[in-house]
Amino acid sequence: MRVGIIGTGFIADVHAAALRASGQEIVAICGNVEAALASFSKKWGIASSYADYRDFPLESLDAVHICTPPNTHYAIAKYFLEKNLDLEENRELEKNLDLEKNRELGTNRISEINFNIGKNPEKNPGKNKGKLAIVCEKPLCLDIEEGKELLELVKQSGTPFGVCFHNRFYPAIRKMRELLQGGELGRPILLYGAYEQEFHIPPVPYSWRFDVKDGNHLRAVSEIGSHVLDLTHFLLEKPVITLQATFQNRNHVLFKDKAGMLWDKEDAGKLPVPIENEDTAVLNMQLQEGCRVTLALSEVSHGKQNHIFLNLICEKGRLGWDNDRADLLSFSSEKGSSKELSLGMQTGYKDCFREMFSDFYNALAEGRTSVMATPSEALQNEELCEAFYRSAKAEKEFIFSDALEQEKAKPDSLEEADLKEEVGNYGKEKCEKKKRKDFLIQHYSMELLEGEHTFFSECYHSPNRNEEGKLLASTMYGLYCKEPKSYSDFHKLSHEEIWTFLEGDPFTLYLLYEDGSVDTVTLGSDLASGQLLQYTVPVGVMQAGCLKPGGEYALYSCTVVPAFDWQCFTMVSTEEIMQKYGEKQEIKDFYQRLYKRIEK
């Protein structure tokens, strides 16, 4: 097959090596960094290079490999799927035209025309008859609705499409599946395992993986957890009924230097970066027919480069696999005995990619179905990840799908029915608030205020000045939101500041006075509970603010008298706050809300 690769990073290099090893021809490469593109082309001897994937000469390709960051997958895949859909529609049109001609020319002419069509190289370029096969790195995309759109395009266009969950292709994993399907071990009862890396222990480069604003609200779950979730599906082949997740972070704030590296400690010249997606997680699932699954994930495990292990307990036996000894499968079907099955010779990460691509392209040539993950399986994997995210945020177990309806069990209890309704209402309300928050940020052209970390937009400056020459007043709109996290870190003004609640969820102002006292004020619409619509912060009082727990967003305004200027604004360091006020419960509450620390 003639393949074009999109991307020039680490994973693109893995694809190139595996494609060559599996006997495919790399004829084109695309990248948006000129030096990296030139280096990649030279290393792999690729004759044609492009800065834009839309410049690929499609007539000279049989397949494309998407090896770019996840937030780009949707647009790239959609482009090539729509090209294939156009081709499919054109062929259908040609077929109808030929049928019309055949009716006029007779049966003998039908065979001749069909024979000529099959032999016409202009109409059927490439081994896949002009229709590009697509191989995409996981995840399929970052938005569930976009994933559904891609899946529909795959179906309409008939595009061969594989998603890279390479761990399926370890020989030991394939043998586990074979033994389970054979039934000799009986019903699976418990699967437990872990996936650990040290990839995100500082110092680490800041990258798209930390960028919540660009859709990466998950990290450990979507990056490494998706792989073990795929293995769970691949091995057990049972729908998920209920699930629950717990997230935790090693640090909730890291510090970025000018070179873009993240560090544990704050030093001069480093800016604080809130870490808003998880680097550790524990995932629990119940599958149809009763198997329980528990998976631990960590991207901050010292000494673990890339470690997966799985243990499966069945009615009549046990299976175990560890990718540190990837060629071995531990197996037991008798009490008091166990053995190891040897399946290959030191099979590794890159071998799996070679096997994956060999299977995908051989399946195309042979007209069979590849073992490679399909877009439908990849979308279900993303839906699972999203459900774990909702569970962790709500701190409760969720019903995942309609799999319960397939169970031969009693009807839902009242508690289960209430939970289903609660989950549905929760998702609907969250969706509406998210849309409103996104609209406000766009409508008011809000930007993130560096240091203080709130979204803001200036809306008024008085044209008049006081006796000192300062503008009389100014007003800005501000927005606190849960995603991306927006709040006010401690600062003080030498001017009065009038806060006004406008809409959304309530938020708390934390006020620190020079005499060591601390006060809090809640702004919101529930006046009966003591919330305020407006509050004036006196001159020189240190202040901070954030959403109350459970809130999605809050829109407010701040009027400063005289008008705001940077001379009146001073940030206050966390160290200074903790030194003087750290024992105050209000301060502990603020940092617990901000960084989700658990104080005991």
C-alpha cells in the first residue's frame, strides 16, 4: 500500500518504522514545522513532503495515517472521509449511468462496459480502488458528537478505518482472548490491573496534554486509561453497566519557565500553571454477567516508563500478563499449580505496531475484518472516558448505558430510577451551562488575566478625571468557571472595588485584613440564604475569589474607583498568605476548593 503520514513527532516515527517493517510504501509526509518535516523526510527517504494534508495528491495514495495531537483528529479524518464519500457518490452515479446505457446496448454490451470500468486506472487508482483507507491514532477525537459524525461518515463512505490501540497485538493478549472465548476457564469474575508511567513527573515540557481549554479535560484516563479500557473490551466483550471513578493529582499547581518546562517549585521568572486534569485515577466497572473491573492509572509513578499489568480471575482459572515480560502469559486452571506460556521472543511496543499494520493491510487485501479497533469501538471508549469524568466530578457511581435492559434481573428499584433521572438532569443542566459559559467568553471577547487567573473584559472607562488626573471609574466583566478553571488569586488594590453578581452560580470572596482577621462574602442570587448581589471591597484589603463547590460558572462585574490601572494592583504570593493566615479555616477552604486538596 502507498501511505501518507500526517505528523512528524514521536508517534509518526513509530508508524513509519512499523509501516516499512510490514512491507508498506511511505510516499508522502505532512508536517507544519519545516525543520522537523525536512528531518523526517530525510530519515525515512520520503520523496514528497507537504505543509498541509489537503495538498496530498490523493490519486497517488492508498491510505493515510493521522499521527497528530488529538484536537486535530476530527478535522483531518473528516476531510478524507468526505473525499471518500464524494468518490462513493460519483461511483453510484456512474453505475446508474452505465445501467441506462446497458438497457440501450443489450446484455453483451453490459459485460464489456463493466469489464472496462474495472480496468480503467483513472477511475480505480491504487490497490483500494481509489478509496483511501484511514489509520488514526487514538483517541478518535475529543468531542463525542464529533465522533458520532465521523462514525456516520465512515458508514456512508464505506471507508476502511482503524484506530491505534496497539496493545491488542501482544501475542499474550491474543492468547488470553482465545482462552476466554474457548470457555475452558468459565465465567470471568474479576479483572484488576494498572497502567503506570513517570511521563508527567516534573520537569516535563508543557504540551497539549495539559491544555484543558483545548478539550483535554482528561489526561491519565484518556491517555493511558483508554488503552486498558480497550483491553477490557477486547478480552471480555461485555457491555459496561455501572462505573465509578476517583481522580487525584500529585500537584495541583506547577511552574512554567521561559523554555516551556514545568517544575515543582516556584522560582523567579516562573509562572504558576494550575493542573486541571488528573494524573492519577482509580476506575471501577461492573460488566454485564457480573464481572467486576478495577484499574489504577498513574502518569507520575517513579521508575515506571510504560508498565501495564492485568490479572483476570475466572470461575475455573486465572490469567495474568505484565508488559515488562510481554512474551509470557501466566496461566492456572488447577488449584495449587500455575504455569507460564511463552508466546514469542521479547515482544515489545514497536512490534505491536508492526503486527497491527500488517493485520490491517492484509485484511484489506484479503477482504476480511481486521482485529484493529474500529471507529465504533473507539467512540465507545471515549464515551466511557467521559462517563468516568462525570463520575469523578459528581463523586458518585453512574449507570453507563442501557445494558441493564439486557440483564435478566428484576425491574429497576425506586433508587435506581431516581439515579437514572438524576444523571440525565445533571448532564442536561451541565450542557446548558457550558454552552452559556462559552457564549459569554466569546460574546465579551474575554481573556485570561495573567496572575490573577480570571476571565475578564473591560467594558467602561469614565472620560472624566479627578483632581489628581486619574479617570474617575472603570468597570470590567469577569467570569469564574469550572472548565477551564478561572478564579482570582490573592491580590490587593489601592482603589475601592465594587463587586456585582450578574448571573450563574454563587461564588465566594475571601477577604484578609492587616490585623490578621479573615472574612468571607458569598455573591449570588439566593438572597434568602444570605447571598449578596453587590459588595464593596475596601482599599488595601487582600482579596481572592472562586466558585462555590458544584458551580459551573459565575458572571460578575467589578467597578474600580478611581479607575483601574496597573499601579493600583499588587499580587500577593501564596507563601505570604500561608505565613500569616495559613491556620485560618477560610484559607484552607479556599485552597481546597482551588486545588481540590483534602485536609485531614
